[in-house]
Amino acid sequence: MKKIFIFLMLLSSMTMQAQYVPTPENIQARQQFDGFRFGIFLHWGIYSEFAQGEWYLNTGKLNKDEYAKAASCFYPILFDANQWIKAIKASGAKYITFTSRHHDSFSMYKTNESRYNIVDATPFKRDVLKELAAACQKEGIQFHLYYSILDWIREDYPIGRTGHDTGRTPRPNYDTYFQFMKNQVKELLTNYPNVAALWFDGYWDHNKDVPAFDWRLPEFYRYIHALKPECLIGNNHHTDPIEGEDFQMFERDLPGENKAGLSPQGISELPLEMCQTMNGMWGYKVADQDYKSVDELVTLIINAAAKGCNLLLNIGPQPNGELPALAIDRLQGIGKWMNTYGETIYGTHRGIDDASWGVTTKKGNTTFIHVLNKEYREIEYPLAKRPKLVKDFLSGNVIKYKYDKKKKTVIIPLDGIAGAPDRVVTMIE
């Protein structure tokens, strides 16, 4: 009996040791990330040359060798990392997430793990990751990296749901592929020291349809945190968080909505992020010029903040190295709004996110009321006691409100309050 008790104690101890406990540095990084509220996603690779989006190797059912010829003529002569980051900073974004390697296996940085990378396989021969990292450091923009854990070209990757005959000879060996990923991640965290987060994608290639497959993600995450404890880890797996992850992401949906059918997972206590495109595609697609308006994008930022969530807004750079003109236009429009109303977004916490008149964000004892519905001339706001002050955020003018003690409701008139796409009222409790 004593031996059994000792065994159970040891087993319990091993289980406790296996559980991920974030370091103080990691907790601090999470808190900082949670206050950013707005970042820019950048999907860029040799797929931009085809101008058909980042999935073209798969959707076009191309041969890997024919596809790879795009590398030999990839020469984005107009690429300027400093211009990119300055435009992004002016939009009010606090961080970028850049695709270091997508599903097509091509690395957008100098890697020793494969010559299929932007330095060794293209005439451009410049490490754009290095240039972007330096520009981010210079401008005070946090630097995050996207990394695909699935691969449509490597022979040792166990082909999953999205696999097709690219001309490779499948030799599935997850041990060697796993080591390849570990080696590349070590390069990213070692050679680019200002990487603050890793954004993984591709888990869904082996999900419930392939139940025997083990991605070994907790092991992967432990390895990453051992290299850099403060590095935040997120994974676009469309499921509840896995042990070792530091933030939770939602694809094309606000947390809890799942309108696009990609985010059925619950909402955790981790920092939250949703990713969405400016137009329709992630990677550059020449025919995709249907960009959301500035007001639509600002409204998305507001709604995300009301849910305590960051918005990671995507741009697909052109093959010549420029950000699309319409993307620049949208960045400028968002920046103009954020310059005025950023206080109501940055560093705020979740508020009311589903009122018929709009949403709210909170910061300490201050509530920012975003009236998104233009039809309302006054709103009723539930509050346990009379607020100390209600004012128009834009002008600073005090608003004469009424307080209904029985209903415990603040009645706020909106006449004379201007703003687009919403009208903002500041309430101090």
C-alpha cells in the first residue's frame, strides 16, 4: 500500500511538473499584447507572383517544381521595410505578424535548414525578415512571426487533409519534420531577437479526420519557451487552447460569433486576437479589389475591443514589394480615426458588446460608449449608481443626462454629438 501511495505521489508530481506555468516575463508580455488592440497581418511569399492568393500551389493543383520556378524570378524591387512599417505605424497598429514560412514550404528568411528560401533561391538575395525586424525595432512596432506547421512540398511531412499530388515522393517521418520545425524556430528566435510572438497555422490539416496523428504541440511549445520564455505562442487550430499557448485566436470572426464557421471554440481567459482580411484573400490576388471601407474596418476594431480582443488586419503585399494602394488608403483612414479615438481602444477592457445601440470599452472607472447605430437619439445605459460625469468624447462638452434610480439606468441624449462611424460618449463612474 505504501509503494502504491509513493507511486501516485510521484505520478502527481510529474503531472504537475508537466503543466505549463508562464514565467513573469511571459505574463508581462501577455498583458502588453492584450492592450495593443490593433495589429497588421502580412501574407507575403513567392505565391504573390501568381497573384492568386497564398493557397495557389494547392488550389491550382500545381507541380511543386513548376511552382518553385517562381523563386528564380522573385525580385521585389520596390520592397522597403521602413516604408511598410512607417505606414503601418501611422495607422495606429502596435504590432505586425509576418509570414516567415507558409504552407508552400518557402522560407522568407535565410535558413540553414533548406535552400528553398528568399536569400538562397531568389535573385533578390535579401533577408526581408531581417529588414522588417530592424524597421520594427526602429519604429517601436512589435514583431511577430507566422509559421506554418504543415508543408505541401517536403517529403517527410505526413500528408493530411489538404494534400494533393505536387510531384513529391511522400516519405512521411514526423520525427525528422518535427526536428526541422524546431531547428527553424530556433533560427527565428536566435537570429531575430526582437521576435515577440509565434503564430502557428496548419493544425487543422490533421484534426478529427486523422485521429491517430499527434502534432506533439505541448512538447514543441516547451521547447520554444525554453529558448525564450517571454515569447508568446498562438495557434490557429480552431479549437480550445492547448497547453503551452499564451493567446487565443479566432479566424475571420469575433470571439463567440463563428459567422464564418471557422471559430467554434469557446472563449478562454487568455489574451484574444481575431484575424481578418481587408479584402477577401490573405495573399495578394490581382482580381480581389473589393476592400472593406475605412468605416467598416474601424467598426471592426471597435467591436473587437468591446470583446476584449485584438484585431489582426491582413494585407497581401504585391510581388513588386509594395503594399497595395487600396491597403495604404485604408491604413491612412484608420490612422486618422485612431489618432482621435485611440484612447477608447488601446489598453481597454471588455465592455458591453451586444447592445442595440452599439458597444462599450472600459478603462478603470471610465466607460467609452460607442454608439454605432445612427438611428438612436438617446440611449439607456444600465448602471448601479449615478455616474460622476458624462461628456462628449470628441468635444469634451458635459452632457446633461438623467438617472432613473428605480431602473438603475442612465439616460443619455445624443443630440449634437458627432463622429464617424460612431458617436463616442465618455462616462466616469
